[in-house]
Amino acid sequence: MARLNAKQMEVFVAVMTHGSITAAATQLNVSQPAVSRMIERFEHEAGFVAFERRRGKLMPTPEAEIFFVEVSQVYRGLDYLNEVAREIGGARRGYLRVGVFPAFAEGWISRRIAQYVAGREDLLTSLLPMSTDAVIDAVSRQTVDLGIALRASDRDGIHSEEICNSELVCILPEGHRLTGRELIQPADLSGEDFISMAMKVKSRTSIDAIFDAHGVERRVRAETPWASSVCHMVAEGLGSGLVMRESAEEFAHLGYYIAAFKPRVEYRAYLISSTARPLPAAAQGFRRMLLADHERSNVLASKRNKPRAVQT
């Protein structure tokens, strides 16, 4: 049994939509004879007469009207699928899963997600706070598309790209005796109440080592794995603390003083992805945005730190 093909359907729909062989030929960018031949083939394969000429006009038969209703539903479905395909390809539709270490799991990542999803109403994003080790594991197992971690990974099948570099700063409760200083050193915090990161957090080891090297003892009043909790407790007057600059600035509205800390403790954040399979379009777009943001930040930092010429 013969079957209608896609081209025959397309010509039938064009003639029904535009009302004439001439208009259909123009819309399809083919000759009028080609459209006429295709309609003849359509009628032969369909088994019914689709058009009749009345007073020089091409008129669809009742059978053609019935068939056109059904074909239109199919074409609307195809239009919808084509739009979905364009949205997926343009990262406007899909599912973006991101694992992120706790200090960046609130304002830092939220601002960037909000920037990325703007105009992408059908893009669903899942944010999962987890430790750096868990981030790398999740990317390796492909339970998340991208990870943001505090260290690069040399694991097979894992790709690491720097997306942030910054430093630790000291935060002090309002009215603290050191408020107003631009720079805080370990000796300044000798005997002071201190809010520390939890023992299982890697930065805790580095911070403790600095104070030990300077022979400085602090009174650790509380510890927590969350930089946001350090900021809240400092704001409540429980003690001073050291946190990432991004975290300190994010929660500065709570009311505390921010000062530079010396010796400088740098940290870097990395975008973690898997090389085992291609990234989904939504993840590719988010990766490009993060890398571009980091490049702009480096350019601005370079300009700020560029020595100024001294005029004589």
C-alpha cells in the first residue's frame, strides 16, 4: 500500500493554507507545475480528490477539509517539537545540576544562577551544597553536571578549571577594640574570643597552623562548617573570625567590621566537570558564563593593582 510522504504533506498544507497553486509555489520556493504534480501524487496516494476548480478558483473538497484538520494538529506538534529542540540547543530548556561547596552555596552561586536563568523560563536548576570531596565524587558519578570545589582534582575523567581566586579576611563584632584597623595580624587576636571553622573543614587546619606558628592562642568559643554561621555569630558578638572575602561581603549587612588579614591566606575555587561524556547544553552555557566572569574579574583586579606613574 502506497503512503503519503512528507513532501506531499507539505505541498497539501501549503495549498490549503495559501489558497492557490501560485501562492503555495511562492511560499515553498518551487515552480507552479511542480506543485501541481505533487498535488496529483498526493491525491493518488491519499485516495481522494483534494481540490476542485470552480470559476477559476481552487476549492478544497470536504475530504480535504477533514484531512487538513488532522494534518494541522500534526504540524502544530512538529512546530512545538522544533521549538523545544531550539530551546534545548540554546540552553533555554533542560535541567542543570550543580554541586557546590558550602561557602559558595548561598549568595555567590545564587547570584550567578539568577544571571544565567534570566530569560530561560523552562530551565530547572538544582543546587546541592556538599564538601569538595563530595563534589568531585558527584561529578565523577555524573549525579551532577558541574561541581564547584575548593581544589582542583587530578582524578581520571575529571576536568578542573579555576573560576575564582581570593583571600581570607578577618571579621570583628561591632565595637571591638580592633575595629578601624585596615590590617589584622595573628598577634592582634591573642586571647581573643574566636569563631572557628569546624575541624573537618580544610581551611581550619591552615588557619590553626598560622596562629601556632606565631605562638598565638585564641579562645575558640564556637566552631561550624558554614562560613555564613561564622558571620552570624560574629555579628552577634560571640567573637572574631576568619572567612572568605566573598562570604564576609555577602553577610556584611548583619553588622560587623571587615579587615584584611596578614599573612595573606589565598584560596581558589574550581569548576569541576566530567570528561566521560559531553556536557548538556545548559551546563555548557553555565560553564562559559562562569569562565567569562572569572576572566573579567582578573582583568579588573589587574587594573586595580597596576602601579601608578609618579609625576615629578
